Amino acid sequence: YEELKVDPKLVKLAWDEYVSLIQRKTASLFEAAARIGGIIGEASEDAINALSEYGLCLGTAYQIQDDVVDWGFEGKITEALTLNPQKDGVLEYLKHMSKRYASQAKNALGSLTDTEAKHHLLNLADFTISRTL
């Protein structure tokens, strides 16, 4: 709902404001889903925390990638971002940060036992940033 209040013609967002917004939106849902999966699977507290961090980072990467896919559509929140286009184009910066958050998601799973389920989660992080639809 907060995203709908941001009119890119009237409001400018710093990077950290944009990330905070999407983490309260999409990423928090991913975080909760990953955490609940750990709880239902009776994982240790450390594993549950690792899964929560994975979900938050994955959800952040997912939403940034979603904004990349939607690039160019008028009225999108990314139009409100205040980044230095001389340093990096906004679209290129979004792609870079999507990859960075996906990498953080994968790193969050580092302490978990190497299982098929873990490999699926790692693959999901890779897919998240490669999707184009």
C-alpha cells in the first residue's frame, strides 16, 4: 500500500528508502514464508534465523528484479529513485543490486547442511535474478 502513495512525479526516494519500502512489502512476505518453513520443519533456531535472512534477501532481490522487468512503465516507483545517473544508470544499478541481494540470500544459507532442499533454495535465488517475466 505504501508504494501506491509514492507519486514519482512528486516524491523522490533515496536508495535506502526504496529498499526499506520493498522490504516492508514483498521481502517481509518471503522472510515470513522461509521462517515458517523452518519452524514447521522443526529446524534449529540458527537454521530458522538463516532461513529468515535468506527470505528477506531473496524477497528484496525478487522485488528489485520485478522493477527491472517493469522498467519503462510510467508511474512505477523506480521513477522516484534519486541515483547518480553519471555514476551508474538507474536500470544498471537495479540489476547490480538485485544480483547483490540474491548473493546475500545464498550466503545466508551457508551454515545449513548441504541437502537437496538447500540446493533448491540456492537455485531459486539464481532464478529470481534471471527471470524476465
